Amino acid sequence: MGDILHEFFAVTQTSVYRVSDERGENNWPIVEKIALKEESKLPVGGRLQDGYLVGVMGGRLSGIVLYDQDHPRPGSVQPPEMVNTAFYGGGTSRLVALFLEKEAAIKCHNSENPQPLDPRWRKQTNEVLSAIGDSHPVFIVSSSKGFSFPEN
């Protein structure tokens, strides 16, 4: 079994987030805004709050969300799309791409006209998804129809 991924970077159309399985305030995983193009409710340095799992969702509702399971079961973790949204904490706007390296995320963020789940960075996004895998204890990737990421 390989090393577990502890950090990645998520780019939205307005922001870049550092996503870490390191625990911060209230034992929540750290999802911190590190760059911003426009105005936002969450300033640079601000963190998403209120959840013990990091949901990584694709599809039309792509984004990063902190959440808790509404019906925890031993030995399995509910993906975010299967949880009542009342159990969601903070979340991002739609994802453009995911990156393993901060510099690549900033370059994407500064690019011209980034689109949700932009195909220009699909390779990098898939590298992050592959590194997360399907058994990460904190980062949970959606795989249900309508919430999954494009394959190619």
C-alpha cells in the first residue's frame, strides 16, 4: 500500500484552497483559502468550517465540502452526495481543477477563463483523485452518477 495523500489544492473560478487532512480548530480538516480573484464571503486565510470529512464532488455540483455522516455505519463512509445537506458544513464554489502542487494550482487560477471541471487540467485532477483513492480516511471522492468526475 502506498503513502496516503495528506494535501492537495483545489481551484475554483474565483479561489484556490489548500485541502489537508491535518486537523485544525474543532478537529476539522483544514480547507483554507490561499488565493482569491474577486470578492468572497471567505477571505484569503479563511477556513471552511463544520465537518469531519472532506467531500470532493464532481458533476454539476462540483466542489469541496466539509460534512459529517448522517447515518454512520461501521466499516463504511457515506459519500457526500448520499448525506442530507443538513450535515454539510462549509463548501466551495464549483471546481475548475485539483492539483498536487501549489504552484500549478496558482498558475491555473491565474489562467484565462477557467471553466468548471476544465478539460485543460483533467490530467492533474485525475492524478489527485487517483492519489486520494477510494479508502482515504478523510478525503471522500463522489462516484455516484451525476456527482463523479469525467474519466478522460
